[in-house]
Amino acid sequence: MIAYPLLAAAAEHHGPLSMVHFDAHSDTWDMGDDLNHGTMFKLAARQGWVVPERSIQVGMRTPNPETFGFRIVDADELLDRPLEVTIAEIRKRVGDHPVYLTFDVDFLDAAFVPGTGTPVVDGPDPRQARRLRRGLSGLNVVAADVVEVAPHLDPTATTAITAATVAMDLLHLLALARRPG
């Protein structure tokens, strides 16, 4: 749920945000007004912090029939077409709007990130995810997070190393967005 207050702060500073969300779960479940890790993006949209029509959720593998206006690129669609098609779709969807980029490590196939609370099979591998992130260079990324890392569930430290690489890539995108002209 770390994304919820970060979205609030970013929206307060930058106005309504586009969101690029990499995850196996939409986190837009309709559970009333209770804030939890399954409802935060629905509630952020309801607050006006995130504009669903300018946002995209990529890699979903847990079906949620209600999209709340977000564009969903599920894992099958993502992996059955060239990654460049998804990158182009993300870029078109968010345009030059301020972007909040959120990366849940369970976006990746469970074989690569066993140290997460909700691992899901049939996701992309780290190389595919890195290509996606690098393809977002030049977007107006104003804030980002990496979530669902549970190192105690992974004695190999693979999840922590992967999450650190994701964080480095996100910092790179943030730095590029702030670089003058």
C-alpha cells in the first residue's frame, strides 16, 4: 500500500497523474471504500490522483472484470506480441502527462521472484521487464516505486537483487525526466 500515499503526494505536487502499473494484480478490486493492497488504485482514481483514461496496467494474471477505466494489458497479450507494441501503447496512452510508475515484483514470473507475498506464474522474465522499462525513457516520470519485496521468503536473495535492479532502472527514468532540454 506504499503507493497510495506516494500517489497522493505526487498528485498534490503535479496534479492528476497518468499511471503505468506493472503487476500480476490490478489492485482495483471493488471492496467498498476500505483501503488495502487490493483497492488502492481504484481509490486513488476515485480521489482524482490518477486518471484511468491516461493510465495502463501491464502484466495482469489475476482476472478482475471491473477495469474502472484503466487499460489492461494482461500477461497473455503482453507476451503474445512484440514488447515494442506494448511500449508504444504505454507511450501513446500517457503522452506527456506526469507519470507515476509502479512496479510490483510479482509482475515477473514466480520463478524469478519467489520472495514476494503473492507470486503468480506465467509472467515475463526480468530481461523482458527491463526492456519494457527502458522503452519508457523520455516519459515525464515524476514518481515511482518498487513493491511487494519480501526477502525473508527468498533465501537465495534473487528477489532482492532483481528489485534493486528495478529500482535502479526507475531512478534512471526519474533522472532522465528531470534532465534539462
